[in-house]
Amino acid sequence: MFSKACEYGIRATLYIAEQSLNQRRVNIREIAKAIDSPEAFTAKIMQQLVKSQIVHSVKGPLGGFEMLRSGSHDIKLYQIVKAIDGDNIYKGCGLGLKECNEEHPCPVHFKFLNIREELREMLETTSITELAKDLDKGIAFLKQ
Amino acid sequence: MFSKACEYGIRATLYIAEQSLNQRRVNIREIAKAIDSPEAFTAKIMQQLVKSQIVHSVKGPLGGFEMLRSGSHDIKLYQIVKAIDGDNIYKGCGLGLKECNEEHPCPVHFKFLNIREELREMLETTSITELAKDLDKGIAFLKQ
DNA sequence: AATAAAAAAGATTTTTTTGTCTTAAATAAA
DNA sequence: TTTATTTAAGACAAAAAAATCTTTTTTATT
């Protein structure tokens, strides 16, 4: 469904969001441990997330990652997926046709319509903060 | 969603199924042209589909591929996906956790539940013959 | 029996994805 | 101002996926 990079990116962001609930800034070593991911690879992905303004980073001692403080905009799952994997999951054709639409549909176009729409809806409405709260409550997990 | 191999595999099977409606056996060159896929790579994928008993092949002049004649069992989309990509799409965790279930869920586990279930249902119930008929009627396409 | 056409098998190459390593830049604290 | 700690950047390496090439096997036709 998602690339490994995207999976790690979502998990990392969720961990940062959880810690940000308590004003904690976290470094890459801690993130990689918390989500059980390869540290150097995760660091690369964090660079993308910082550039896409999904998380904020601070260099130097006591530095690390935290959610943007602006607070005004709550990040949605959709933004992470778009930043890392692009929007092919819910825009591209299920069978890989370059052109696939109502007028020129692939054989499964209408069968996929509902599913893709539900997926898009879910990604666009699910907020990171919402999910982070479940982690904080201990009713959801980021590894194993 | 699916790998390239799986996309080509589905499209190839659909083309063969369409031609089998009219008792036509087709060779790999014709298939690759019809579905706009790399010929040699498609040939490799056909080998998997033959081994998985999704299509039938005949060697030698006038040989090629056709659907199994048994007729008793109508191939479902699900069988092709399982043969090529495995069942990770609707069984594996959306965030890549090794263990993810009701008792130990990832943060999006319950958000994904419906979508994955719908996808599984769709793949398990959609028949290749059904889709092939749409191709035959000219209301669905396998390229562009 | 020889030839030609087709799939099967296996080796190889290319591209993409995943992952690592090294150096540079920033910055807090001693 | 030096040192230590952190992210950023970029080069590099390994593994997987996508794609190709070559040889073998099968079989219909001449």
C-alpha cells in the first residue's frame, strides 16, 4: 500500500506528535528506537518531512524534532502520504493505465471507485494529533 | 497498490479471457501489444500465472495462452493478486508493524479496517470473465 | 526428418527503493 | 571560544523490482 519510507514517515511523525503533546522534543536516535526503524534511513525521511513543513527541527545540543507550534493547522495523514509517496494511491489507475477515467475506464475502474474514495476520505480527515492521543493513552502502538 | 508485475498480470489475464470468449488462443507478442507492456517481462509473469493454474499455455506453432477449459471454476481477481503479490495488501499492517491486530493495533488499524475489508471483498467476488465481457463490449480498455 | 514457431527456464542487466556512511552546518553549554 | 551534540546534505552501497537476453524444450507443418 505505502512505501517503507512512507510507513516510517507516518510512524515517526506520530511518535513526535505524541511527545509534543507533553512538550518533549525528540532526537533521531530516540525516534528510530521508538518506532523500530533503521536510524540513518529514518533521518533521511525526516529531512523530507521538515522540508514539507510537517514537522519542525532544531539543530545542536537539546535539538531534535517536534510538531510545528503554530497549532492553527492540524496535520492530516494525507499530507504525509502526499509528501513521501505522492498522490498516486488514490489518483492513479488500479491497473496502471496512463489514462483511466469515466469515459475511458480500465476494467476495474468502477469496482475501485468506492474503495479509493474511502481511502482518500480517511487520509484527508484523519488527524495526526487524534492518533497521537491514542498512543499517549496506550491503546495503540508503533512497533512489533 | 499493486506491483507492476501484478498490474501486467491482471491485464494480460483479462486480454486472454476476452479472446477466450471467442475461442482465440493468443501468443505473448500479441498480449504485450494489446496491453502495452514489455514483452519479455510479461512472458515471465505468464510463467507464474501458468504455474498458478490461472491460465493455460500451449507450446509450439499455433500455441499460446488461453483460459483453462474446465469452465467449472471462474477465476477471481483475488487469485491473480495472491499469485503475484501475495496477500499482504489486505492482511498486512498499513504502517508495516509485524504484529498488528485488535489487541495490539497500530494507530490506523481501525481506520483501515473497512477499506481493507472492502478491497478483499471486491477482489474475492470480481470474476475475470465478467470483466472480460466488458472488454468485448468495448466499454472498458486495457491500455492508455 | 528438418524446420519454424511458440512457451519455459535461467542468466543477466537496469532501475528503483532501501539503507548506510561521511562530512558540513548549527547551536547550547562549559 | 572551544567542545559536544544535534540535524542537513550528499555520496555511496545493498537489496529488490523491473526488464532483457540467451538457450532449451515442445510441437505443428512441410
